[in-house]
Amino acid sequence: MMKSGFIHGDSILQTQKQKGTGLTAKNPRPVQVIHAIISQNSTAPKELYHYTSMTVMDSLLTSGQFWASNIFYLNDAEEYYKGIKYLINLYLAQPEYVKLLREILNDNGSSSQGVFSLSFSTQNDNLHQWITYAKEGGVCIGLDNERLQEYSIALEGKDNKNIKHNEYGSCKDVITQAIYLTNEAVSKSEIDDMLQRALTWEIENKEDQNRVKDELSAGTFSEVTTDGIKDYYRLWVSYCKDSAFEIENEYRAVFSPIFAKYASPPTVFYHVTPSGIIRPFLKAGFKETQDSEGISPLPIRSITIGPAGNQQSVFDSVVHRVRFGETNVWDYWEKDDYTAFKRNYMEYYCGAIQEYLKKNNLEKIREQNLTTVNQRLRDLWRTSNKKRLKKDIKRLDSGKYFPEDNDCVKEIRDKGITVESEVCVDSNDKTANEILRYIQKNHFFTKEGIWIKKSQIPYVF
């Protein structure tokens, strides 16, 4: 059954109601209410992954904004209708609700401005995701979701030809798990409860609240309540996925101009797909605070290059793009919280070592090789960023930003790898040099603290 997010969501919403959110006062059903109610309020994953094409990735690095696609133009064009049919089965004993649900079955990709969806996953380097969303040269972008929990999502619009980024809602409420349509995905009582809360939350008059509740109970709706029920169902089913896609473990943000009536509404952009469809999309970015101007840099922790016949060339091009091009990404090195940079480096270092051992069918490694490789990787990072580090050399020498050799060895041991303490007399250890060459060819750690790597799935497309 769906876990309730009411207590968590309502407290946030009360705060938003007092402060204002950028929504007009005339909006009777603020979208934050719907999102908080749908939210399953489960423990947020530490990292979220977004599979996409190189074109979209380049746009992301430049603008810091994702493309949220119209719900009718996703890879499964039927999932919207499957959600409606799922609700129809729940309401078979109440024909007045079934009538409204059958009416929105007539929705299509051109019948309204539509609902827009932005998808993430908790799965990194997943074959199903590569085939479905990022074929031939695509990438998987790993986002620091712990940091995103502190942000709000903002949609790009225009006000007197000036670009505006209107706050849409807190990431912790807007981005939530998709609803997979299994037999026990949600009960009718939960849907009824959520619907009642969505339609009465902003009504302050107790008598009017009771009137709406009576309408819902009796199945005789006023025009306003009818429109509200339909719009709520449209939004709810936009979170739905066929149970066959449960392997994706998707997290989704849904944006609906039906609910969010801004003074400067979100701009709808268009992108021509390889199949010739002109796909509508919104530009969604992140804001650290409600009062901040523009959008914040993307908190990217990793970029994985998908399986492809030219994977090495794609990898090299992405490294070049991030290393020498302008980017709008979170800079972990520049922040005072050095623990995040150190954490990212440790994952890069340990992940590269593990990958090398697996590729070469090795089950153990010498401690001397681990420390030698760590020291050389740090020297390489320092050399490639020496211009930037002139004023920060004391910070680097303090040791705060990179883990100590002993910490790296311990982390490798904790991952179940045997580490031998035997010391090799040859200081120019061939094994250490070999490991270093492998890491340099297949991994890159950017000046900001982003790990760029290759998918380990064989190229089978």
C-alpha cells in the first residue's frame, strides 16, 4: 500500500502557505498540496541518476536545467491511460466517478498544454536504462540527492521578455517515487482520502470544506469540484508506471500548468526527436532559496558514459567538455564543506581500483600499490589544477580535501578486497604504473570533484 506523507507534507505546506510560493492567490489547488499528498515520504536515496543523450547532457552542463517532457511523449505512451484505467477499476461501484475518469481518457498530446514529467532512477549503469533512455553514446548523470533535498525546483518562464525562474516546490516534496501499478499499489480509501485533502486544504471556511466533502461522499459534484477531481486524477496518473518497469526504481517530478498558475507562466519549448515527433518540454532547474536569483549549479557527482562502439572517444570528449568548457555545476572543491569533495574522491579512487581488479581477475592487491597510486593521482590532480590552486595551496596541503593513504587502504579492505602488506623493493613498481595507466584511460576526476567513468556493461546494441 502507498505510505502516507500527510503529516510531513502538511507541515511543509503550512509554511509555504504563510511565506508564499510564487503561485497566484486565485489558484484553488496549489500543486504543492498534490505533490505532498502523493509523496510516499520514504527515505530519500543519497544519489539519483538521470539517463539521457549527449545533446541533453551538453544543455544541462551549459544551463543547469533539465528537460521535463510532456507526459504523452514518453517512451511508454500508454502509461497515462493505464493509470486512469487502474482508477476506473477501483471505482467500479461508483459510476459517478467512473464517468469523470472515462472523460479524461479522451486526453491526448494535443488536447491541452499537458502535464510534464522529469524522471530519475536509483539504478546506476543499468542495461535496461541504457537501452531505453540513452542508446549509443548516451550518459548517466549522478546527482547528489542529499544536497537536492535542500533545494526547490524552478521552471523557466518570461515576464516582460525577461527570463524568470519561478519556484515550483521543494525537491523533497516534488521528486517522489513513481507509482507502479501492481494489484496493491494503492487502495480506494487512500485515493479518497488524498482527493479530499487536495480539494479542501486551501478552503478556510469550515462550511465550504464540509460542502466539498459532502459532494465527494454523495457523488454529486459542482462544476468547480468536477474540474478539481479531473485535474487531480490527471496529476496522480502522471506518476503511474506499468509494473513491468518496476526494475527502473524511478523517481519522478511532475509539472502541471493546470495547477501552477504563475504571473509569468512556464515557457513550453520544443525538441524534434529522431522519430520526427516535436516533443514539448519545460526547463526545470534548482534554487537554493526562494529569494535567490536565477538557478543554482547542478550538484553532479558522477557522469557515466554508456555502452557504445566509440565509447573511448565519447569518454574523451566528455572529459574535454567538462575540463575546458564552461559548466554550470556544483564545485565541491570551492565549498568549505571539504567532506563532500573527499567523499567523491574516495568513491572515484576505490571504484577505479575495484574495476581494475575485476577486469584482471585479481582478488588481492599490495598496500604499497594502493598508496603509490593514491599519491600519484593526487599529484596529477594538483598539477592539472595548479593555476587554480595558487591561492588555495594551503588548503590542499592541509590534507582536509583528500583522504589519507591509510584511509584509502581501510576503505578498500572494507569492500572485501584482500590487501597484502608485503613491501616491494622496486620503487618503480610496474603494477602501480599499470593501475595508474588504466585509471587515467578509463576514469577522470574533475577539478570540481566530479567522477567521469565508463559503463561496465558490454556493448550489445
